[in-house]
Amino acid sequence: MSDSPPRPSLHLRLPRIIDYAEADDREETELDRAWAWVKGAFVAQGSRWRALQLRPILWSVRWHEARYAALSDEALRASVRDLRIKLRQGLHDQELPTWTTGEAFALIREAATRVLRMRHYDVQILGAWSMLRGQIGEMRTGEGKTLCATLAVATIALSGRQVHVMTVNDYLAERDAEATNPLYDFLGLTHATILEGQDGPSRQVAYAQDIVYGTNKELAFDYLRDRAVLRRAPGNLQRKVDKLIPSSGPTEPLRMQGLPFAIIDEADSVLIDEARTPLIIAGAGALEGGIPNEVFITGMNAAKHMIERVHYRLPPGVKRIEILEAGYDFLEDLTEGTVDTFSIPVIRDHTVQQALNALHLFKLGDSYIIKDDAVQIVDENTGRTMPDRTWSDGLHQMVELKEGLEISPTNETLSRMTYQRFFRRYTRIGGMTGTAQDAAWELWTVYRLAVVKIPTNKPDIRKKAPDCVFRKSSTKWRAITKRVAKLHAAGKPVLIGTRSILASQEASKWLNEASLPHVILSADQDADEAEIVSRAGQLGQITVATNMAGRGTDIKLGKGVPENGGLTVILTERHDSRRVDRQLEGRCGRQGEPGQIEAYLSLEDDLMQGPDAARVRNLAYVLSFVLGNRAIGRFIRNRQRRMETAHAQSRRDLMQQDRDLSDKLAFSGQLE
């Protein structure tokens, strides 16, 4: 045997660079999807059993916690280094062993007790462990999901993996990051927050940290921007050369480091409710050869002369106008003998359809608001505005024309992707929410995420009154005002939940007429959200809020309020999804506190509107005289179920369109 040193390799070996961590697109056949459909029904029923399977993590935490509790702050910090090594050695295929994870949880729990002055409950440990296992933990509102997430987030980061912590809006992302950053500093972890309006270089620095907080929209659009860069890059070899020799190649710097591990707050809202809209990035400049403003103006004028059920109709459960055959004939007659851009059938029909959508489906104060002489879209799931977002395919221009604003230029679509495809590219996903069980089947079939029902830390003692149902909206508002006046006189705080800004304004009008002092929390007042929410649980406080108050906001009861019965939440109508109602209901009864839930509904609520609901509405109206007003409630709930089914179908249709488009354009590489 020779003792001579090994000969150097003659091959040039470039350093191993993981430029972009992401999972490959899941290849599924029709049989695979059919099996997932069937299996999902069984998986959805096992949420409580999966919670029992998490219990061993508590034994591990208890075994280690006494040792860490006895250490000084300096010794506890020094223990982090050894823990990092154990976690990295134990990590196998995105999985961590229970024993090592329990040790990490024990250390993080002790650090949080010292730094944040908060100690994780056992149920929060169970919730964090479910997320680390790639599951969605359903935790009742008020159970401390923000603190719970720190266990999972810090453990992931200590194991050498970057983690994205997503929530539904900038306010919550910034609030949660600010509240938890001292703990991450103690553990030696770097962190950053991605907020709307940050420039590219700032985002690049932020994405280099161990922990990144941000909204799902900001992270998704940054990923799409990176995909546009990667699409133009000559290849992975060129990117490696660029790493070795800065500024040597034509490639642009990427913002993100890929899609590593995602922890999603309000997971059902992010993964389900927002998945009906595709992600689209348009160019900054006007589309060359784009549609002239005259075409929009002509299309709007034509749409105003069209008659519902003669020229067009509104399909049930779909936010889109359908032009009927008589409508196409009307448009052909209108452009007969003219030779211009509008007379081209494809452009004419599309433009008029978008004009009809703008006129009849998108309402001021509901779908959008006017701020600084510009249309700002209101997110229907959160009630918040999205100033930097625009509707595509000419719809935004039609809404601007409808409101008498200057028409903005149409932009070229650069990248497009569905939320379903985006989230399935993360190497691992975990999440938490208060209302996952209602969406358990869809979470499994689409994302392969199982729901785990985490028990509450304290028993739920809130009360729920029977629904009060009325035929007329005016009667409903009169009853709400009378009830609020009674509660206010007793010094009880009241949260009135509305479906839209218009409904909030209607509630405010009735309260003003009754001389009841109140504050409004809605999309155009999000800057004051923290202050308004902080006062909502005080004695005698009346707060009117849209969906904004239903996701991620904490209402803490003031002095004397628990003894007075706690917070009363009044729902003024049902939303399209039962999960949104449950989120609003969850504003009261936090951590075993008292609370009351009441619902006031009518046949004139938005949920019962539309041509497809007219027959049901009329039948409910007639039967209410025979069976009483309470019979109306069943019709409203059935209508809600139909809307949930229609929205689920629209998400499935979007996924199918995405698959079809992927198959057709895969050869060009221009899909994303």
C-alpha cells in the first residue's frame, strides 16, 4: 500500500451553491388526484387523533426543562451552540426527532420566559410540534399563536434552515416580528421583516436573514420577480460563476434564497380564501400597442345600455358576468359598419364584459375605495386595502372610468402563478389558524397538509345566543341598535362585525341616530388599527369593524369587564364562508374569558342577493309567515354552504387552468 498523498483531481469542481431552495412541481395524474380526493375525506376526520400523537413531545420538554431553568443567562446562551449541532445532526429529510426537538423547545421556552416574560403553555408546544411536522394546527382564537410560532420558527432556524413566517397583512407581520425579535436576539438568530414599499436591495438584505416575517402577497410576488430573473439567466453554471466572480455575468441579483420552510399564520385564509385569485406581475411601463382609452370609453357606454337577463346574466357563485347570445348580437349590431379597434370581436366582447363586471359586481366601499384620486382594492378576506395592486385585463381601467378617474395605462403581464403552485414549491409548510377544520379536506387534497385540532389551555365559557332573523334589513338594524344601547347602558363592550365598508357606514348611521358613541375600524382606517383594537375591550366601548378585526387581532378586556360578562360580539350578517364568521366570533372568550356571541340576519343581506338567490329568498320570505322568522336562518345557512361550494369549485377550476396552461406553455419556459 502506498503512503503517497492522493493526487489532486484534474477536474475543475465549482463550489456547491444552493442558489434557490424549492421543491419540484408535483407531478400528478388524474388517478393521483382522485385518490387524494378520497383520502382527504378520511384525513379530515383524524384531527383529534393526530393531536394525541403529539403528546410525547411534552415528555421530552419536561425532561430537559429543569436543566435549562438552572442555568444563568450566559450559560443558556452558550447552550444554544451545542443545540444547533444536535439539531443539524438530527435533521433528516426535513424531519427532526422528538427527543432533540423537545430539548430545543425546552431551551426556547426558558429563554422566552426570561426575555419576553411569557412562558409557553403545553398546548402551544403541541401546536408548534404540529407545524414542525408539516401540519396545520387549529388553535382557538386567543390561545397565543404568535408566541406558539416562536417555538417552531426558532427550532427551524437553529437547525440551519431559513424560515419564512407569513401572515395576512403588514400590520400583523410588523407587530409579531417586533414582539418576538428579543427572543431571537437572545438565541443568536438574525431576523428581518418584509413590508410593502421596501426597495429591492433592502429586500435582498432581509431575505439573507435566518428568519423573515412578511405577508404572503409580498413573499409570493418577490418569488415571481425572482422567477423572471431565473428565466432570463443562461443557467445554473452561469449563476455559480457569478457567485465566484461578482459582476462577471449578465444575471441580475435574486431577492430571495428560495422557498425553504414556511410557517403560515391564519393558514386557511392564506391557503384557501386567497387562492381564488392568481398572482400576476405586470410591467412598470405601459403595454406597447395596448388598448387605447377610447376603447374603454366605448365599451363602458355599450355596457350601460345592456339589460340584465336579456343581454347578460350573473352566474351563481362566480364573480363574473356572462354575456348571452342576445348580448353578442347587440354588440355586433352596435359596431356594424365601423372599422376601429373596438369593432374587433375579441377586443369588443372582452372590453364590454369587463365594463359589465365593473358596473355590477365591483362596488365602491366594498371591493374598493377611492384614496388620493386612485382606486385602491380592498382585500375581501381581510378588509384591508392593497394600494400597490391593480386588477388585470382592463378591469382596473373600467372601474376608474366608472368612478370618473383618469384611466391608468394597461401593463404587460410578466409573470403569472397560482397560490396553489407557489405554496407547493416550499420545501416544507406548517401553519396555524383558529378555523382549519372546516377546510381540512381541501387543505389535504391541494397541499397535502393534515389538520391537527389542538385543545384549549382553559375551558371555553363563552355563550352563544340563537340567531335573530328578520325579513327586512331596516328591522334588523333597528334591533341591533336597540340591543347595543342596552349593552352600552350596562357598561359592556361591544364589537359589531360587518361584511364591508358600506355595511360599517350603515351601522354607524343607525348608531349615530341613537346617539351611541362608537369607533369604526375598516380598510380606510388601518393606520389606527392598533389604537382602536386596544380600546375595543374597555367598559362601554362600541367598535364597528369589517373582516379586519377577525384575523390576527387581539382584544384584551379592560378592568372590570370580565366581571361584567366580557366582550359581546354581534354579527350583522353571514359571510360567504363560515370560517370568516368563526374568526369574528373568536374575538371574545379568549383564554377562558367570558363573552357573548349574537347574530342578527335578514333576507336582504348581501349573502342573499343575486338572481340565483331570488327563488330561495322569496320562498324563505313566504315560509317565515307560517314557521316564524327563525326558519329564515336555515335558508341563510344553506345559501352560505352553496357559496362555499361555489368558491371551492372556482379554486379547483383555477388549478385546472393552471395545469392546462403549464402543459401548453412548458416548452417555451414563459409561464412564470
